[in-house]
Amino acid sequence: MDQPGADGARRIGPYALLGRESTVGGSEVFAARTDEGLLVRVTVVGPELAADPGFRDRFRAAVEAARTLSGAFLVPVVDADADAPVPWLATPFTAGLPLRQAVDRHGPLSEPALRVLADGLARALAALHAAGTVHGEVNPDSVLLTMDGPRITAMGMVGATGSPAPSPTDDMFGLGSTVLFAAPRGEPGTDALPVSLRDVIGGCLYPEPPDRPTAEQLVAYLRHQNLPALAGSWLPPTVTADMAAATAAVGSVPAGGGGQGPIPPPPEIAAGTGVSRRKLIIGLAGGVAVLGGAAAALAFSGDSSPAPAGRAGGSGPTARPASPSGGRSTSAPSASPSSTDGPEPIVLAGPDAVKAWSEAGKNAPTCLEASDKVVMVVTDTATSFLDATTGKSVFHPLNTTNKFRASSFEHPTAYADGVFYLLCDTPSQPGVLAAFDAASGKVKWATKPADVDPGGGTHAARYLSNYVAVAGNTVYVCGQLLQTSGSFSARSPTTGYIRAFNAATGKGLWRVKGTDINNVLVPPSGSHLLATSAVPGKKPGRVQMIDAGRKGARGWKVSVPHAAYYFTTGWPLTCYAAGLFLFAGGNGDTLFAVDAATGNEKWHQRFDAKNGDQVRIGAPFSSLDGATVYVPVGSDLAALAVADGTLRWVAVLDGANDMGGSNLFNASLRLSGKSAQCSADTVFATDSAKTLWAIDAATGRARWKYRDPGQPDVGFMWTVGGDRVFIASHLTMTAIAAHGR
């Protein structure tokens, strides 16, 4: 990564440039950082292109068009300025290497990797072409290799260069040329391609455009070949090692004028060492100083009582000055007890879990949901139901599918009162909300929510669904509204929404939207929801009650400083227990418990690190009976009484994660969604060493641990139903009893 830049500039718009990564179409691509520590990639338009009289208008239109596009293999545009002296655009920073750089440094890709490359590019182009858009610059410089597959970049440059308008067939020629570039060079032309790709990629390179396949045809061709999927990482170990080193190097570059605190040095990674996607995530987060206090042993300050001065969520009179960096220590100090700390910390150690059953399927699950009797398994081809006690299929599979893996940003399933709920696609209609009877596997109802917001405004907005939940007789779908045109900025508020449906019939009841709705918590009962929001930047966030009994009317609200993470949609970052909402406030180091109906504070508990590091609370979660709230803070998991905040126990992770740093609870990172759950008497939580722990809820001691050496790079998927936990790893489903017997 070269340091910026030839003209000495170190900032562009609101971003501090960290280093030059590549050149695409005469424009330079830089890694950059906001003043708040968020990483982005910024494409700075070249001077010759910017001097073109009609370029800025074309650039502005191209950026607006790019913002309407979404897809698993596309890198979206989040910010741009066509009127700046030097035009630029910004996209989210994704850990990866440009294809040209990867091949030049490490050689050609293997046949399975070439297939992943071709399939990912075809899926990206299929999404573009379906939206009536053409990329026009598909080449080794605009393709980014990531752990999850290839990504097409330079979206906002589409159509901005002023060259003759490209067509979809031009994109297909670019795809073919790009795959051929990554293939071994021993044979001339398409003979260098493996047999499984030679015909179809050769077809992309036909001289007559009408003879080339479409992107959808290419996807279908590869799928119908039905060749075995890759096990493990799709990229060579040398590429993943280079990727991790480059990502860590970006995080270690100081942002001029950014006001950031000290940043941990990048890890030393030997050439030839494989690096999982999990390592990249953890390395990236540490590099931009967003984890905060993660590995520190905990001490408690305050007396678990309401602050007499200061509102819930604010710093309050007991809060101490906090480092602005939020950086965490790279090593975990010993959890030595203090006379004021309460119970002695318990280092987690337990036997390996005993499997109740394990069954292999034909397709890898994308999401799971379970009751005490049935497991709903959703893949990109069907929805099936398994007997929770045996793992055998119990009902006929349904043709409802979901292609996107559940994550912290997407959680499309729910279960309540004998009914499974799923956001899914059918062969004839995408974006369906369906309800399935857990006793028969039959569809109770299915409804197609509107895709476009019908209300007001000059520009249309699309509903993006991120999360489904159930409370009583109501099903809620939450997400964000994507403006299809108009001005936008990564530093502007995002408009979120809540849509309510009758749980018995699927009939729409009400909907609300607003920039004060980002992350939404739906308690299992009651009529009060909790919405959090945060404007990217230095403005405080907000925690606000939404009254479902009054069709989404706003209730009490609390301002929360230092709460940029509340901007995240998807899995809730707050929790509910015994009539109280619980959320992180203050400097991110204090748990507040407030009355769900009134917002009145009941108690708060502040967390300090014994080594002085800044503490950042993860996503709290509660026991099924609502008596206990569990608070993940880096390597520690604290159990507190919901009634008064009294500390019951602290469980502590030992050892290192798979990157060599401190082992952390995933729930403390706010990166992995449903990474901590409860049964009646057991707490389940995963860590950054890819281990699932079963912890006795009464004592904090480990019942068992589960590891899967062959799990995907993104980790296995899991859920809890009754007194069992169900785990999906590649094609295999596994069940383990809560007590491990």
C-alpha cells in the first residue's frame, strides 16, 4: 500500500487518506478513515477525467444510480461529492485484495477458486443488469477478492467516463477476460481454462456480442454442473495471509488530524499461513479502535442505584473521563479478584460436548430457527423441518428459500407459540413473509409486503428487510428505507422502519418510519418496543420507546453519547427483562435499566477495567425468566440480577483467539448477531476462537464446549430450541443437549 499521495494531500472530503491501494480507470483508490475511526475506500477521480466539461453531471448521475443497487457481490457507494475541486466517492472498506494484485503476487487461481470467481461476478452482473444498469469496467482492477467471494467495485464510476455507452454483453466480455486473467497461463487463449469453465467463459469472449451468454445464464450453467463445493477458504493461504497483513497495515496507519488514540500494531503473519474471515474481522476492528476495553478484567464502580443527577443513558455523576480511542489491549491481564469486585471470576473450562445426533444434508443452511420439537432449516433451495430429538426430516420440504446467510445485519426467522415465521423468496415472488405451523410444517399464511414506500416525498424508497420478531399476536418486520435517488451521505441519518402484521392472518396492521429508528428490539411480550438510532459522526445517539398499542407512536426517549454502534440495523443491541429495557449508555461502559413504559431509570451498573483500558459493553441479553441479564465485555461475561443490578457471577475466557490475540465473546463485538442465547438453565455463547460454550446459568461454570475444526471461515450457525442447541456447519446439522448428555 503506497502512502498518499503524489500531491501530498492527506484528506479528501471528511476522510483522512491512509494509503493508495490501486488505480481503476485513471482514478486512484485509497484506504481512508473518518474522524470517528470508520474505515472506507475512497476513489479519487483523475485530473484529466475531472477536467472533462460534462464529467461532473455524468458522475453525479452515476453515483445516484449506484446507490439504488444492492447485491451480495457488489460494493455499494456510501458517500460522494461531484462538486468538490477533486471529485470523489466512498465505499465501505472490505478486507480484500484487488484481483490483479493477488494474481501478480501469488499466481493464478485453482479451478475451484476460478469457479467461485466466475459465479460471484455473474451474480453481481445479474443484479446490475436486472436493475437496468451496466458496469462497463469489469476487469482485474475493479474486482476485489474477499473471504466471502469476489466483489465488483467502482460502482459509482459506471457511465461517468463519457465513453460510448456499454451494454450487458460488454460486461460479459469483461467477465470472461477477468476469469481468463486469473487462470493458469500454460496454454494459449481459453485452453488455459479448466474444462468445467472452458465452454462458458469462452462463450463470454465470442466476438459477436449477441452470441455471448447472459449473466443469469452463466449462473444457471455453473449451478447445473452440480460440482462439489469448496471446503474451507476459496482462496490460497498466501492470498489470505497477504489480505490480513494489508488490512492490519491499513488499521495501523495513523489518520492525520483524526484525533485517534493508540492503535495496536498489526499481527505478524507468516507467508503461507491461512487466515480465516474471522481473523480479518477481528484485525480490522482492532485496527480502527472500535472494540474498546475488550480483554480487560472487570471491576465494578457505582452502587447499582439510580444516578440522582443525570438521565439514563448519559454519563451521570459516577462516570470517569474515558479515552476517545476505545482501543483495547492486545493481551488479557489476569482476572485477579478485588474486595470490591464481588464474586471471584470463573475461568471457563469444560469437557468437549457429546453430540445428541448429527445429520448431513444436500445444501448448506442460510438460517435456522427451532422449537423444543422441530428445527426449521432454510437453504437457498428449500425450507425443511427436522425432528429435534433425532435430526430426521418430519415434514415435506417447502419451496420457500433465503439466499443470504443470517448475520448481525440480517435475521429473517422467528418462532413463537407453535409457529415459525420466515422472510423468504418463492419461485414466483421474492420478499414474502410466511408463517408455518410447527406441528405440521404447513403454510398458515404468506403475505407480500410492499417493496416501495407509498408515502410522500419526491423520491421513491425501497424497503430493505433486516429483522423479523414476534410479540404476542403481532409479527414485526424491521429494516431500513433505501432512497432510490436524491442526495445522500454516509454521515447523514438513515431512515428505518417498523411494520406490524397480524400473527394469525398476516394482515398488515401499521407501520412507522423515521431517522430515529435504526436498531429495533421487540420483547417477547407487551406493547412497548425499543428503537435505537445514531447519526454517523459525533452527534449523540438515541434510545426511544415505540408504543405498539398506539400503532407505533413515539414514547419516551433518552440521548446516549458515544453510541455510534446503535446505527446498526438487524439483530438487537439492547434487551428486555421483567418490564425493563436494558442498554449501554454513558461512555459505552454503563448498563442502564429503565422502566419499559415510562423510561424511568431503575438502576445502572458501570464497568471498569482493572488495567485502565476503556470499556465498551457488548450486546446484553436476558434469561428466559427475565431474572438475569448477561453483559458481555470482551473476554468477560457478567451475570447481573435484573431486579437491582447486583453482580451474580463473572465467567472469563482464557487463551487466544484464532488470530493470536485475546479470546473474546462474540456478543461483545456486536459483529455476529445471534451469538449468545439462553435455554431455561443454560447460557450459550460463542467466542472468537470459534468455540461454543454452554454455561450453567446458576453458577457461571462451563458445562461443556464445542469446536468444529472444519467449520466455515465465517463460523458455524446455531440456534437454541428447548433444552438443545442446533449447529449448522457446511452441510452438517448437529444437536447437543444443554447438559451435554
